[in-house]
Amino acid sequence: MLERLTTEQSNEKTKCLDEMTVKEILQVMNEEDQTVAAAVAKQLDSIEKLVQIVIAAFQRGGRLIYVGAGTSGRLGLLDAVECPPTFGVDSKMVQAVIAGGWEAMVNAAEGAEDDEETAVHDLEALGLTENDVVVGIAASGRTPYVVGALRYAKQVGAATGSIACNQGAKISQYADAPVEIETGPEVLTGSTRLKAGTAQKMVLNMISTASMVSIGKVYGNWMIDVQATNEKLKERAKRILMEATGVSAEEASLYYEQANGEVKTAIVMILVGCSYEEAKARLQKAGGFVRKALD
């Protein structure tokens, strides 16, 4: 089976990798990496379908749950943990489970990916429901842990999606919205943390960003629900106010305090010329969308 996977095939450009100079290695890696964005571009229609499914899950109060093993699982968790500080959402809204559990984040647990039942238990522990969407991530497209998770998700009635880096992936059979990105042979044969991992990260960036924009977490291109948990982020929040409304630094600081650190509320207060309470009411009526709240 492995020989049929393009991610497992030998790259003709790197047959003599061990004889290359450091500069030559870097050049060939850079050349190969440049093919990844093009491969992702070919699958934008499939990615759009997956994003629409995620948006629908959020709108019905469901969660996005990534499932993967090894690099794929770590990338899913990386995307999930960045959502609360970036978009101000609850940490339960976007989650990730990885074969081998939290220990697998820092120590390889390669054998864990072969256990379908563990994936079921992991999703049961999260209380998976039909309102949620499960996205399985596997470069090979055949990881048993991911297959087991998607099968269980279908049984529960949850929506499903998948991200693989081979055509005809097994996990695609269990996905309502499968994404298959043909990244081809790796520079280092079979090391799917390279091009395949880059492709997966690009798609995960698209899923979380596009879905959050679509539920009102962005105004213009500003992170209006950013959680300012440190001084750098507080300054960023105030700079967003200045750029989005044209107020001075002093005014931005004043409105930031009056809005209890809620950037989107402060924007409405400034642009509408209203109180904190009215801005909150406008945002609630507008479903959290700033532009609609300004009408």
C-alpha cells in the first residue's frame, strides 16, 4: 500500500541528498516548497465546501474538532489553540485530539496512530454531538486513528471533513467534505512533516480564518475580538481602534477602557457615537457583525 502513496515515493531531485552541500539542500527544499501553494490552489473548491460546513456547525452552536496523529495531530492542535487569543472564542469551540494524547505533543507516539478504538474513546470524552464537525487530518490519508474518528463521527451524526495529501485517500470515504492535496514525494523520502505538513498548515489556516471571518470575528482585516492578555496585545488592540476609526492614540486608549477592553464594542461606540450599552445592543442584534451594527 505504501508504494502507491505519492508522499512515500522517492523524489528524483534528491536522490543524492547526502552528497549535496548545505546551500544545495536549502535550494532544493525551497524549490519543492514553492510547489505546495500551487497544489493547495487546485483544491480551493473542496476547501470552500469544508469551510462552509464548519461555518454551519458554528452557527448551530457546534464545535470544530480536529483529529490527527503525529505531525498532522500537532498541526491541528496548533490551529485550535490559536483561535481563542486571535478570535476571542471559547477554548472549547475549536479543539483537537491527537493519537497518544497530550504526551504525543512532545514525544513521538507512532504506534498510537494504529488504534481506531482510542479515537472513538477520545471523541466520546469530548461529548461529540450531531452539532459538531470533525475534521480528520492525515498526510497518507489512511491513518487508522483518523479513520476510526471519522467513522464514529458519522455514527453520531456529526458533520465530517478530511485533509489528506494523497489522491483516493481512505479518510475521504468518511468525509462530507474531503480535501486531497497532491504534494508529491518529499525531499526526505516519507518525511511528511515537510511539504505535506506545510500544505496541511495552509489549509488549517484557511479553515479557521475564513470561518471566523464568516461569523463576525473580523472587521475589515482587523482582529476585533482579540484577547489582549499582555501589553503587546493591548497596544495592538488600541492600534486597531486607531486604524479602524481614525481616532488618536489618546482617544483610542480612552474608548478601550470605556469598552472594558472589547475592541469591537469600542469601534461601534466611536463610529456610531453611542454608549457602551447601545453598542453592545447593536452588536447583539447584528449577530456580532460590526458592519451590520453600524447601520
